[in-house]
Amino acid sequence: MSAISNTAGIAPKKLRVIGVPLDLGQSRRGVDMGPSAVRVAGLEARLEELGHVVEDAGNITVAIAEQKKTGDPNAKYLKEITATCTKEADLVLKTLEAGKVPIVLGGDHSVGAGTVSGVAEYYRQRGQKVGLIWIDAHTDINTPDSSPSGNVHGMPLAAVMGLGPADLSNIYNFSPKVAPENCVLVGVRDIDAVEKENVRKAGIGVFTMRDIDERGMRTVMEEALRMAGRGTAGYHVSLDMDWVDPEDAPGVGTPVRGGATYREAHLAMEIIADHGRMLSFEIVEVNPVIDEHNRTADLAVELALSAFGKKIL
């Protein structure tokens, strides 16, 4: 039997990898090594095998906790995180201006505020809106007032929705970055009590793990992409690896049982690729310190390949 190439039908894209080794957003250390772990798992070479042209822009310089004071206990290291996200947003913006698709490697999920700001600004300058697919075990929509921990990695979605913290919300001096009707959470299963109120207040679309259990990943993803894509230039996909069940992704910042299975995760990415409207992509919260033989980073790379067009046949 002749070998069938899995690159059939993939339109080659120019991709730029941006590492943001930020771990100031949470108390468990180690996600600053996430970008390295994903690179070690062969992200660039494997995307090139699919026919894409990949360049690596290296890492954005990030302060480390040992150098800095915590600052406000309700939003720890907010100043440093905002500075990092602003630099990151500028690089994402330049990447899109160069006709390339940004692939951001976190770091903790705080980096999402920077990525979304850069993408939203690029399209805003062109009179267009963007959508957002936030794939995560958590809703990340705490504010300094509601957060039980003061960890900013639980706040980036609140920031891009204009709920605060103000410094992070106002990168490029406009807010919200995404209209609520174009913002969708997928796969959430661990939500703080006060945060539930923030989700309702924000008016965004939400699909919990129960929705995926009852309706299936395909139905949920098709609906999520329709919501994020309505009236927009396309959407940013923010993938927190803790969305996947810890059985398959043990090395993450905040693991929670009952996540997406290996195949469900691939199916979600494959459906994103089929729709062809993803503007930018990020993978966050890979923590090699608590991983097993880089399994979680390997899976992150596999999921990125599916999102960028790899098919089984």
C-alpha cells in the first residue's frame, strides 16, 4: 500500500513562535520552563514537516519573582506582568503586520492578555473585530476584588473583557478587546464561587465539561467557533494544557481531574483547523517540573499540529 501524506490539502502558512516564560501569575513555579519544554518536543521541525514556514522569535525578557516585590496582594506582580504582556502584544502585532501567524508559548495564562491585545489591536486598526476561544479547566475571569489568591493567571480573561485589573485591561488604551458575544469558554470545570458571577456578568459563551459530556466535542466546538466567528475577522485560540485530563497532561500549573480526553482534545483542534479561521494560537501552563518525561509538552506539540492542519489520513 502506498503511503498517504498527512499534509494533503494543508495551505502552507508563515508561522512565528514567541516564547513568554512568565510565571509571576501563579504560586506554583515551573511554567517559565514551558516554552523550552515545547521547543524540546520539536514544535518547529514538526510544523515544518506539515509544509509550514516557521521562524522562532526567541523569548520575551521576563522578570523573575526573586528580583521583584509582590506588590498588591490582590493582584500580585501586576506591574511586571503588565509590562511583559505589553511587550508581548507589540511583538504579536508586528508578527501579524509581517503576514505571519503568531504561536505564543507560555508561561502562565496571564500571557493571554498580551496575545489577545496584540491580535485585537492589529484588526482594530483595520476596522475589524476578533473572536476568542478560551480552552481551559478554569474561567480565568477573576478580578483583584474576587480572586481568593491574588494570582493574576486567574484574571487574563477578565482583563481582555474589560473587567480589570485596569492596567492589564487597558493595553493599547481600549477595552474590551473582544465583544462578549464573540468570546467563548470551552471545557471549564473548576470555577471559584465569586467567579461564577463574573462569568454571568461578562455575558460570554460558556461550554462546561458537562456540555462536552452530554453533547459531544464536535457539537460544542462547532457552536463555539460559530459564536467566536460571527462578524469577526476570525479568532484567537488560547489553549491551557490543564484543559486536558491530568492522565494525559500531568505537567500543568493547576491540574484538575475530569478534563478532555486525548482524542477529544485532538478532535477540537482538528475542527479548528477545518474551519480555517484561526488568526493566532497559544499554548500555556506547561510545567516540566511536575511532568513525566516531557509528556505534556509532547502532547502540546501534537495538539498544535492538529490545529495547524495535521490529519490522520
